[in-house]
Amino acid sequence: MLLGVLQLIVSGHVGAMAVDTGSRQAPVLDTVPVVAPVFVPRIAPVDSIPDLAFTATAPGDTTRRRRKAVHISEWYYRRLTIHRYVAYSTIPVFALQYAAGDRLYHHGNAAPTWAKTMHRVGATTLATMFTVNTVTGAWNWWDSRSVSEGRVLRTVHALSMIGADAAFTYAGIKLSDEAENSSAKRREHRTVAIASIGVTVVSGLAMKLWNH
């Protein structure tokens, strides 16, 4: 009988253990799947996309034109040197012509011999100088026609000197003989000569100061 009780106790304990063991549940793991982040490109709205047809830069706005090389002959500078020295030499001749011409203007045929001689020699010397400078100046003006820098000044200088040439020629050939016997012609001769001297000096100074 004692053995039967012990057997019941042992079997009940084992059953209880079996029940407890069966009632235990395995720990539940987090079953939510871990998904790697996926990069999704962000597309801008259509209205915010710039219009490339209007924002593109025109090729002409960014392309710089290459400067065109201009070749000037070596004789240009030789003629320029001659032109400058002859121009500087006309200044003392102008002074002598003015002194001799002033005597002739006030005294006419009664003027001193030196004044008459000096005036004729000075006129011939100026005619030679102006011929040399007209040839060298006109030649250099044409030789440098492709150089844009200082072109306007060179052109004005050339035209003004051609005008001075014409005025001196008119005063020397047309008015010099008439001025010997007419006070009105002497006055005209003096006015034209002084005006030509003034144009020559101003034009020469402009070239010296601004065109070097």
C-alpha cells in the first residue's frame, strides 16, 4: 500500500513537470523584417526645371576675337624720323620769315635788302621742307592705315598739313609778287602766311603730345 502511494506521488510529480514543461513557450523574437534603406531619387517638379533654351550662353558672348597682327615696314620709322627732324627745323625758319616779312609788310619796296633776301631764301627753304614732310607724312599715313590706334589723329594731321601746304603755295606764288605794290595784298599775304604757320605748329604739337 505504501508503495502504491509513493508511486502515485511520483507519477503526479512527473505529470506536473510534464504539464509545466509543455506550458512553457519559447521566447518570441521580433519578427519584423529589417529592410535596407533604398535610395529613391527626388524628381523636381516640371515647372522648376530651367529652360535651357533661354539660359544657354551664346557662343559670341564668350568667344574673344583674336587681334589681327599689323605689320609696319622698317621704312615707316625711317620716314618718321626724317619727318620729325624736318618739322622741328621749320620752327627757326618760321621765326626768320616772320621777322623779314614784318619789315616787308611795313616798308614794302623800301624794306632793307636783308629782309628781301631772307624772305625769299626762307620761302624756298620752307617750300622744300614742306615737300619732304608732305611726301613722308602721306606715305606713312597710307602705310599705317590698318593701325586703328591714333588713326583719327593721323588723318586730321595729314589733312591739316595739306591745307597748310596749299595756303603757303598760294601766299608764295600768287600773293608775293602782288604784295610788293599793294598794301591790301601784303595784308592778305601776311594773314595767310601766319594762319598757315599757326595750323602747322598746332597740328605738329598735337601729334607730339598724343601720338608720340
